[in-house]
Amino acid sequence: MERPETTHQCVQPLTALKQDLTIDEAYQIQLRIIQHKVERGAHIVGRKIGLTSLAMQELLGVDEPDYGHLLDNMVVENGGQIPQGKVLQPKTEGEIAFVLKEDLRGPNVTVEDVLNATNYVVPAIEIVDSRIADWNITLQDTIADNASSGLYVLGHQKVAVEDVDLAEIQMELFKNGELMNTGKGSAALGNPAKCVAWLANKLFEYDSSLKSGEVILSGALSSAVNAIAGDEFTVRMDQLGDVSVTFTR
């Protein structure tokens, strides 16, 4: 999975090479890739949660989300630019990001635990990007591919969780000034904090946990929108503010 990022070429699905690839094996592949990148100097700065909507779970035939790792070289500044050569086949999503002030370790993490452990929330744009050609993925493929993680952008406005109603946050996603879709906080398992609790408990299965200071992308609030060079995206949330990014030629 390292080669596509350096050659800018996609690969065939892993499940085409090993049709009986299990979900646990896919997570082990993801962890090996992340370990390799850490050994080469990258730092884990958080996690992302995917497949938090019922529609996406039904599409892939699953009944729970998945997750991937966020690395320090995946961060893009709010209002920043993404060169064409940095991504393969990107799509953008609007999400609520949690920044933690306390560790969270499963197996019995609750929504209340998540809220108590959260330093603040911000609006975020996740750029999902598949190393699998034409996004021809199964659940196992996307998990092995770090949950199709690409890059992410965080808004500047930091808001305490007690000052917002997470489930009722309204989101608008604009592409080149045109409204593409809308969503709300409840699109992510009914409450984005529930997604973070799921993640903390899921990580327990792999002897891992969420750490103070980490960023958690809690899941898309609407469908992903394709991005090409020249596109500018803005995500606007009524209780959290705006975040934007531009794809350059």
C-alpha cells in the first residue's frame, strides 16, 4: 500500500488477490502499514471513523463503522491548498472533529465519557482517498487502506461540547460556491460522540486507546463529493463555523 502513494498509481483490490480476507486481517494490514510509516518518522495524531451512516453500512453489508489512523503529514491548514500530486482520487466530506483532553480506553466507554474527555470540537473537512483503483472497494479493502484516509482540515473556531447540541448541528458543503449537500450531527450514529465511544471500545480489541491531544474525525454528515484540481470546498456548520480548502493544479 506504500507504492501507490509514491508512484501515484492505484492498485487492484486486496480482496481480488485474497478473496477470503477477513476484517481482522484487514485491520492487521492497516496496523502494519501505520507501524511502517511511524518507523520512517510519521507520528500518529488521531483517528478517523468511517461508515457511520446507515446508508453506507447497508451499501457495504456491515453493521458497524470502521476506523483509520491520522498522521501528522495528513494535516492541511484551514484555507490551505492541496497540490494535485498529493492525492489520487479524492472526495471531500464534512465532519465534526473532537480534540481530546483525556485518554479514552475501552471496553466500556460511554457517550458521557467522551464528552467529559473532549477539550473542544471543530468543523472539519476530511479528504478521503482510495489507493484502490476506481474506488472498487469492499469493507476489507477500505480497512486495509487505512479506512480510505487521505488528508484532513480543521476549522479555527474551538467550541466546548457543553456549548453545542452535537446531534442538531447543521452542516452545508459547498463546492466552488455551490451548495452540494447538507447534513446534521445526528447523521453520525445519531450523535457524533457515540461514534467516538464506539472507536474507543473498538480499539480495545487491538490493545490500543485514544490519547489526550488526539484529533478524532467522527464521521461524515453527508455524502462525499468528488474533487479535482481547481475545486474549492467550504464546510459551514451553524454552531461551529467554517472550514475550507482548495485543490490546486
